[in-house]
Amino acid sequence: MNTKILAVLLVALVAALGAYFYYQGVPAGGVESTEGGFVLSASFACADNSYFIAEFPDANSVVISVDGTMVRTVPFANDTAGQRYEDDSIAYVFAGEEVTVTDKSTNATTTCSQPQDPNLAPVNFGDAGEGPGSVQQDVRLIVAESIVGKWKSTDDAKFVREFQEGGKVQDWYDGKVVSSGTATAFTSDNALAVSFPLERDVVYIQLKMSGSQAQTLNFKLNKLTPDELELTYMDRGGVLRFTYVE
């Protein structure tokens, strides 16, 4: 995998996350579906009491936003000591789950970490000093961890789809389990057997269900945030929208 942050691969999620968990006003990280794929994002709270969201729209830059307003776009510099982005005024070095920010005009440095959230795995940028190949983001793992929970259909309040740890899934209707099975996230690089062409930089989810609906279902992941889940049904068409229950 390219050692730069592959926001394109993390075509994903989940969203801007688009509707975020907030920690002292700071959204948590995730991925957002865009026309070209998913954009990797992560929020940070810093030791100097500042905070920001870092989004990686491509492999060549990071976009820094505060309170929903873009502050600056900083180009990628190198990956010899973590993922380093810098311009004439500031430098960001992403390593592990943290980022070190240096104001080049004053040489002031602060360390920023991702807010802890039991419902969302932090983004790991690889260890500083590992050099090329240090970043090994797996969008399938991010999706599998972020989707866990109960999701209620926006079209039918009686229908709830529950994604569980370990790739298990259950469909509930009117308070009763009507089918169960497994859920597997995949991309064109790690394809499963399907009858439709796979787009690059897109995450899909395959459900193998038994019970009242014993069948294999394939979905394109459009959106996954802490509050919203949107799937396109690839086998028959249509969009399924859910809101997070618990």
C-alpha cells in the first residue's frame, strides 16, 4: 500500500464522518463517501487546548478544519518519520494515533491525540521511524469496527439490522429476530464472488443470511457515521437508510 494516507482507498465512512461523535466539541474520526470514494478523517484534541479535524482527500495533502471551517491545506512532505505534511508556516507529523504540530514561525510544538470513543476505532498512521510502508490502513477493518451496533430503518421503524462483533449480523422485525448470518466488508482489491462489476475505491458489504430470508445480499457502502448508515442494494437496486439505535 502507498505509504501516504490513502484517503482514496479509505473510500470510506463512514463519512465526513459527516455526522460526528463529539468530544468537547471535537468530532471523532472516520470516513465519508464522496463521488470519488471515501475520505479518511480524524479529529484531534491538543495539549495546548486547540483542536481540529484532519481530512485526507488524496495522497498528496491534508486539509485542516476547525468548527466546520477549512483553515488550510498542507502538502505531503515525506514518510521517513511518520506521515509529514508541511508548508512555510506549519508542520504536521502523524504517527501512531497522534500528530505533532509545529508552528515554524515560533518553533512551538504541541502533541494532539484522537478523543477516546468506545464506538469508534482511532486511525493509526503507523509508527514514526518505520519509514516506507509504515501505514497499513485496512478499510475493511475500519468498516467492520465502525458498523457494530443496532441500526433502525428510516423507511420501516419495525426493521432493525444489528451488526455484531466478529462479523455476525441479525435482522430484527417488530422486536423479533427473523434472520441471522455473517457480514463481510470487501473492495475490488479483496473481492468476493459477486455478479456485478466492482468499482475501485468503493467498499461493499456482503451478508450471508439464514432464517426467513436465507440468501446472499450485496451492498455498496454509501455512508457510515456514528448516527447514519446508507447502503445501495446491488442485487436488486434501491437504497437502504438506517439510524443508529445502540
